Amino acid sequence: MNNKGFNLHDALFIGFCATLLVALKGMLRLKLGLSGHSMFLMSFFYLICYGAVGKNGAISLCGLLAGMMAMTLGIGKGGPLLLLKFGLPAIAMDICLLLLPSLLALKWRCIILALVATIAWASKGLIEGLLVGLSAQVVALQFAKSLLFGSLFALLAAMLVPPVLERLRSHDLIDREEI
Amino acid sequence: MALVRLSQIHFNFQTAAQPLFEDLNLTIAPGECHLIHGYTGCGKSTLLKLLLGILERPWEGEREIAEGATLGVVMQDPNVQLLRQTLGAEVAFALENLGVASNEMLLQVRSALRRVGLYISLDTPIASLSLGQRYRLMIAAQLVLEPDLLLLDEPWAQLDDQGVAELSAVLNQLKQQGVALLIVEHHRGVFKDLVTHRWQLSQGKLHGVAPAQAEASPSQECWRESPAWPQGEAVIDSHGFTLAFHERQKLFDAESLLLFPGEIAALVGDNGCGKSTLLKSLAGIQADIDPLGIKVFGKKPKLGRFGADLALLHQRPSRQLFENTVIEEIQFSLRRFGLPLEWAIELLGQLGLTTLARHSPHTLSYGQQHLIALASLACFRPKLLLLDDPFAGLDEHFTSKIVALLLELSRQGTAIVVASHRPIAELPIDRLWRVADARLECFGMATACEKQAYSRVG
Amino acid sequence: MWARRGGRAPIICRPKRHFVINDVRWCALALLLVLGLSSGAFLLPQTWLHYLALINLLLLVQGRYLGGRLKGLLVIFTSQLAITSLLYLLLHGVERLPEGITAVCRILMAMIPGWWLSIACSPQRIGEVLSHCLPHKWTFVLAACFGILPYLGQETREIYQMQVMRGANIRLKSLWRPRHWHELIYCVLYPLLIQLLKLSKQMATAARLRQFGRHPKPTHWPF
């Protein structure tokens, strides 16, 4: 992982991943009425960004761009709150990456990042619940439900990402030695 | 005074056994037009990248550009070069990046658009332009930078005959204004009136080609001498329909459409006339059109309804490749449809691609990827094969391989529809479906000959 | 940069929509208003909630009048209400139920302004407002993202159709079984990622060849 700025190619790829995430979310909404399914798409695209771009901040940028696009296109009906919905898990992943040893196998890195993203995503619900005045027990139960289902979907995505990245690298489509 | 000079260029890809360029030399002066021919994958596009200074891998030799000279380029697919949504904004993009004051942009943008003959509103959405217009728009977007040399990557393959004629007129005018042109094109005999220097890129060098050697017969349909006589039930059957998008202008009217097993039909018409839409409708995957009433295998077409009986090759078919090896890619459908896996090996042998069986499809050349994508459909021997522009960007070598494959499938009873914007001279056909003036007309060999004789007398 | 793209409408943009806010400044104000109202739903004391509810009701009426659909909001509201009421009944009994209902109403009031924004403001104008807050490179990226949205939708659809016709088990009814998701990732998302990698490279090259990033203060096409 290096900290050099993003070139235009990287920036466009991050943007296109965010676009695809929002487009798929728009296509699948209401079709999959399962709680936490959005963590599958979010984890998948954020981790792909991390693997393909390999620079600090790539995930946060993808999350913020996805939030802006979703807000602009009216997907998710949260208005400016969508920035938090997409941005918070992404920022949590990037912060976690600063602490995560890079020697750890990619599979485990992806799993840890996906779980961190789920905690951030579920925490957003927890804070919202407390702010609107739900009782502590109800909030805790909803938090646990989000954490459980969100983690399942996020883990599924995290397991799929390393083989996809490995395949992209072996076909000369990305050039990141550390992956 | 040379504008650009390449001397003793050596370059090879890491994986390639033979160098792509070996002692390659080229000198271009103002007002010249160089046309470079070459087979698919011989390095034409790489040469353009080298000229532009954007080749990422190391190379040897000298590249000299006259002081202050500017280069412009229109890539193979102009769509990937279009960065804005309206005509004016697209042309102004380079001016914005140079920091030209907003009030000075309008004049320069209008002048560039006039030079390419685009007299339409600056607010026109790019999505509403034809491919030929987009190509000229891309040239205008380069002209605001006042390029001394304009590079064009295979324009003939993308454009229909009208688009090529419009482009030729624009290029002629630019050449007269002193702009040097370099066109890479595998098809011979195009831009005849324009070219001052012709080259053949082969074995890493540019070899001069005499104009007489470069002549090629114009594209004309080729009828099958021993046609496949109608046998069995019609595969495609319609008694007339109108192809139109919901609440929008119609694309064309057709009286009737018939295709029997083993027959090959050519669907020919200009860009944007509705060929792809018709093919998708036949496959049952075009969503926003009015009902057509066409029957395929006696049923209304729907995605997934016909299983292994129907296959459609989209444009840019390499998009569908995803497996680790060529053999896995071809065997994918055989596994899903429960067919013998040996058919894949047989087909690779037939296409002379056995040596590539264990290669990654993504590391192959454009032509090879195209062929693998077609093979991945042909291997399950569908009863109806629909092909959308299957010869785009392919040279004679790959074209002949595809033609041989299609004729073999036809012998086995597959009905085939091939869409293209000009007739394919190499592919013998039984039926011609021509779209012109919002009408689809159907010809067999007899009716086509009659019509030709009539027009000669007329 | 944010002019509306012609041709086929993007897959997730609603057709026949009339946007009442088409000016950048008004749009920026609307964004701030929405932010304020949504935050208000979380932070305002109970006594102020009636006023907030009234404003949200007005937004609902106007949004509906402008052609917005209430179905999505209703589905979220009723499902939230059902789950929360059930939890309150189980955990606290019927006497604390109004507390739960109020909380769900607050969540609804946090969503209504965002719903109204997507109906009243054109996406182009929202994008333009956002672009003022971003550096030039990211403005270009955001514009490119909106530009490729219809293309991306079409590309996704075509690759999906190609693979279904090749026999892939990725039709909607197959996707109810998570074991087929693997196939969806490899047949559809993986080729799409390859397309995105190629496209981002090609567009970056095209922009660089047209002097992108050369001038420290790029100007803007005035129309």
C-alpha cells in the first residue's frame, strides 16, 4: 500500500466502481428484501477498489462518490444521509487498513475489513435509533440483527474478492505485486 | 522539414517470442497522408501509442517531433474518447484544460465544428449523434488544439459507407490545409484519393506498398452457389411487422421474414438502422419495443426460452470471456447444457487454436478473443445462430476462419443471421435482408439478380 | 458538464419527471434545507416535532404532485413500524408502544426530505452543486460517472443476457440460492470489472491527450 496521489486512471476506476455499486443497488432494490444485503455490494466493491488501486483512501473515496451518486439519483431515499450510509463503512475500512499488518494474507485482510465495515454500518443504525428515542433494548436487538445479517453478506463478499483479484492480476489486468 | 520521425524502433511485448517492431522507420511531413495496413495484432495501434508518447512499456530507437508540433488522435472506438454529454462541451474540453477564457471558447468551438461539417446546435446531446457524426465530432475536439498531425485508428471498420464518405471529405479538406494524416487500417482500397504514402506493417517493419497492390474490390454480397433449400419447419417466421421503440419513431417496416434450417441470411443496413435491435428481438431480449409477432421455433422469443437451440453473438463479444483458460471458456456452455465436453476440443482443432487451449483468453489478441467468443457459442451447435457484426475489425485471416466455421455450422443444419453495415463478400449467403429508407426488404438469389438486372437496364 | 444526456434514459432515472428546481443556487439551498430537516428529525425535541411533521407533509404532497411514488416510503415505514411495534410489545408491553411509534415516525421524517429532493431537483443540478465542493479532478470523475451510467446499465444487461444465453445459472429464480451467487460474480461482475478497468484507462488516456491536468486553473464551457 503506498500513499502517492491518485492518477486519473485510478480516480476513474474508483468512480466507476462507485457507479456500478449504485447502479446495481438501484436494480436490486425491492427485489431482494433481505436485511443487510447492501453490505454484500458495498463490501465487494470497496474491497475490489482496495485491491485494484492499492492506495490509502481509495475505499473512502469510493464510498463518498457512491453516496453522492445515490443522493443525486435518489436511490435509497436518505438524501444527504446517504453520504453517511455509504461513506461510514468505507472510512472505517480505510482507518482499519492503517492499523492492519500488511503481511496478513489477503483473504484475512478482506474478512477483517468486511467485518469492520459491517460494524460501522450497524453502528450508524444504532446511533440513529438512540437519537430518535428507541429504547436501549430495542436498539440493541436491531443492532444485533443488522450485525448478524450484515456480517453474513459482507463475509460472503469478502470470500469472493481475493480469487477475483487474483484472477485479474494473473490475466495482467491489474499490476499490484502485494496482492 | 519532417514533422515526426521514428528511427530504428525496436519493441517487443514481454511474452511475445518475436519483436513487434524491429528496425522500424517512418517520417511524416506536413500535408502528407500515410496509410498503414497490417493484420490484426501486428502492432498498428501500438505504433500509434508510440507516436503519441503514451506507450507504457520500454522501447528502443529515436522518436523526434518537430518543435511545437501537436498530435491529435481518434481511437478505434470514438465512444471511449467522448468525455462530455453535449456537442459544445465536448469540443471545448481541451480549451478548458488549457485555461482558455470562457468568452473566447465559443468562436474556437464553432470554427472547429465548421471544419468537420457539423452544423448542429451546440447543446445537442452526444447520445443522439450517429457514429459518423461522433467520429467527426472527435476530430473537431482535436482541431481546437490545432494539431499538425492527426492519427486515426481503423475508421473504416466502425463506419458505414456514408460515414466513410463524410469522413473522407473532412480529411481531404484538412490535408489541403496542411494537416498531416496517419491512418491505420487493415482494409485495403479505402481513402484512395487521400493517401500519399502506403505502408504494410509486417515482421516489425513498414514496407512500401504500390497503389495497384492496395486495390480491393468493393464489398458486395456473395450468393451461395448450391443454396440450402428450405427443409423442415421455419426457424424464423413472420408475416410482416413494424420495429419501433415504445412511444418513439419506428426503425423500419418489414413485410415478411423467413429462415429455414441450414440457411444463412445477411442483415445489412447503415449504422443505427435497427439491425442489433432486430437480432435482440429475435432472441427475446429487447425490452422496450412494440410487440412484433415474430415466431422463433414457432414460439414468441424470450430470454432463456430456447436454451441451447439459440445463440446470439453481441458486438464486442470478448466482453463475455471470464474463464481462466480458453478450453474452460468454450466448455462452459457444454457443461451447463449437459453436452459432450469433447466438442470443445474438436472445435479448437477445427479452428487451428489447439495450442491456445491452456492460455488465458484475456492475454490473447483482439482477433483471437473474437474467435474464442464465437467458438464458445458455436461449440454447442445451436439451431439458430444470430451474429451482430461478427467481422468488425478482423483481417482476412480471421474472417476466413469465421466464414469456414459458419459454413460448417450451416452444413450441420444451423440457421444463421449475420448483421453488418456492409455486405460481407467472403460469406456466401442464401438470403439478403436489407434495411434502407425505414424498410426491410428480403431477397433470395433469384430476386436479387432480377433487381440488379433491372437497375442495370434502368 | 452536467447537461442531460439524450438517447435512452438511464435505467435508474425515472421517466417523465418534471424537476421544479433547475437553478444551481436554489438547488444548493434545497440541499441545505434537506440536510437541516433530516437532522432535525433526529435532534429536535418532542415539542417541535409537530412543526417538522407539517413541513414533511407539505413536502410529501408536493413530491406526490410532481409525480413521486410513495410506495417505497410506505414499504419502509410499514416494515419498520411492524418490527419496532413487535419488539416494544415483547420487551416493554403496550404502555410504551407510543414511544416506539414516535421513533419510527422520526425515522420516516428523516427520509422524506431526501425523497423530495430526488423528485424536485434535477440530478444534473445536484451534481453541479457537489462539483463546487470538489477538486477539479474529482469533478471530472463525478461527471464521467454520471456520463457512463446509461452505458454501464446497458453493458450490465447485455453481459447478463449473454451469459444466461450461454446457460449460466444466474436468472432471478436461481439467485434465491446463494450457491449461484458465485456464478453471478464470475460471469457478470468479473467481465464488468474488466470493462471498467479498460474503460477507465482509455478515458484517462483520452483526457490526458486533450491536455487534462495541464493548466493549474482550468476554465469552464459557459453553456
